[in-house]
Amino acid sequence: MWISNLALNDFRSYPSAVLEFEPGVTVFVGENGQGKTNIVEAIAYLATFSSHRVAADAALVRQGGPAAVIRAKAHDGERETLLEIEIIAGRANRARLNRGTVKPRELLGILRAVVFAPEDLQLVSGDPGVRRRFLDDAAIQQRPRMAGLRAEYDKVLRQRTALLKSSAAARRRGHEIDKISFAVWDERLAELGAQIIAHRAELVRDLRPHVRAMYEKIAPGRGVPHLAYEANVDEASKALLAPHDVDRGEGDLEREESLRDIAAVRDRLQVSIAALKDREIDRGVNLVGPHRDDLVLGLGTLPAKGFASHGETWSYALSLRLAEWALLRESDDSDPILILDDVFAELDVRRRSALAEFVVGTEQVFITSAVGDAIPPQLDGSRFRVHEGVVSRDR
């Protein structure tokens, strides 16, 4: 998979930009703050409708502009597709596919891309929400319908949170809580949550061998990475992987496998929701569901978070992203676009070489760098200079 054309209007720092690309390696070189990352961010946004830099879409619209527009022509084998997304501040996005108006969600899955950036160190050292987002973004590219499932689940969480808070107020006044409304939202949360948990557990299972293989390439002989999906569906699953013992046993794998049974997980969620209802009302917080789960990462016999060195953290984060790329390629039998955003300068010579060996032969890869000399020579390809928002091809 590759893109031949990219056009931006009022996206980030660009009032307007039109670029043409070829398959293979494309490098954007420029000092920090000149706009090179904005270009690859736009490409990645078409794949997941999210940014690896900010949580809110409003930040993607150029200051003073009403909306940002990203257009790209994607090629997958003999198929050529024109994609367009309009990001409107404070309103729902609009989309066009081959010049026809469609729902934005219909673009998902057409362009597939994986980004590795310095922010990805948070996959190892950051909060669980970072790792949940990693799993959900990867799942959406594999199964675009997951975007709708996730959006509906978030809506249920908001509605149920409002109900919890109103119920707490009702109790303080000596009134009964609205049991009928709780029955509706409890059932919906369990139904949607079970599907998300099942998809995440399956994804972790599929990622595991790829992560181990990638880590061995990047940091040979430096330990074995372990991944486990930790769900809070019930007390048993809370003990799925204790923080002090990340080595996976046969029983742990069986428990993780049980998370892929949607009907059983739904029933377990309903039991936990009922058991914790009073505590949830007191706190005004949804205490059960995939929004509280985690992807637990270990290296050797220790947790990666808090114990991995800086170099090991880089290797682990890179292995996760390359594993995501490999899994997407495996599922569709074509290369997703690979984006390496300002990472080569942060890697030592051995890791640079290992990453370069992996990248060579990829159908299309975009690289950003503040210093052109940081790019390994085997990744020679098309080069663009980016300076004060002006992008020019380096001849």
C-alpha cells in the first residue's frame, strides 16, 4: 500500500500544501517546529482518525481556519482510491470517497498506516489509557467496525456516569434510585464491553509472537518480552497477571483465552456491575469494563514499567509498533504504510541498523528527521526539505 498524492488545507501549520510521492522511502528533513511532523500526522490521521500527538481534533485545524482538509490518493495493488476528510472545529467531520460523500467511518480500513514516534515511550512507561488506545487503534485498522463499537461504548459510559451521579443525589435526598434505567445501561455496558474485551484479548494473543520476534531483532539476547491483557471483569481476572510476576504460565494463558468468549464475559461483567453498584453510585464512577483494563508488559521476570532501562524502553516500544505493522500486513497480505517520526536521532547505532534492515523493502515508509545524517544510508530515497511551512523536494 502506498500514497502518491497528498493535499492539505488549513491543517496544522499549512494553509495549503500539495505533495507527490513514490513507493519506497520518503524523508522529510527540517529543524524542529518547521512542519515536517504535521505532514506525516495527516497521513496517519486518514488511517485511524486520531493523532499520535494530541487527543482533540480541534488542535489539527489551523488557527483561524474553520476546518482542515486532508486528501490523499491511495494505491493497493491495482486499486486506486481518493480519500478526503474534513475536520470541522466543534462539529462532526465530513468525508468523501472517490469524490462521493460518505460517512467518515467508511474511510476506515482503506488506508492502513503505523506510526512510531518518541511519544510511544509512553506505551511502556505511561498510564494504562495509552496502552488501551494502542490496542483500540490497531483493532480499528484490522476491523473498522470497532470504531463504531468503541464510540457507542463511550456514549454508554457517559450516560451511565450521569445516572450514577443523579442516583447519588437521589439517595442523599432519601429517594429511590432509577432501577429501570440502570437495568438498560448495565446491560448495554456489559454487551458492548464484552465485545471490546474479546477483540483486545484476541489482538494481544496475535501480537505476542510478533513482539517477541521484533524485540529479538532489535535487542538480541536482551530478555524476552511478555504481554498480557489484564481485564477487571471479575476478581479472578484481576489476578490474571500480578505486577510482580509477569512470566506467563499455562493457567494465565487459559484465563486470557476465556476473555474471548463474548457471552461468558458479558455475564461476568453483569455480575461485577451488580456487585459494585453501590460503590459506583457513591463515587460517581463506572468501576467495571474495558475502560479500566490494561495491557501489562513484562521483560524477562520483571515488569517493563519502572524496571526497563531507557534503551530497553525504546526497544520495547519499537517492537510493539513493528509488531502492529507485521500483524496488519499478515491480515491483509499487503504492506501498511510505515511512519517513523523523528526517531533515528534517539536510537543508538545498533538499533538504527536493526530498524533500517526492517524498513528496507517496505512498500512505503515516511521518515522525519531534524538532521539528515541521522538517517542510515541504506534508507536513501526521496528527500524533502521543510522550512517555515514550505516543503520542497531535495534534488
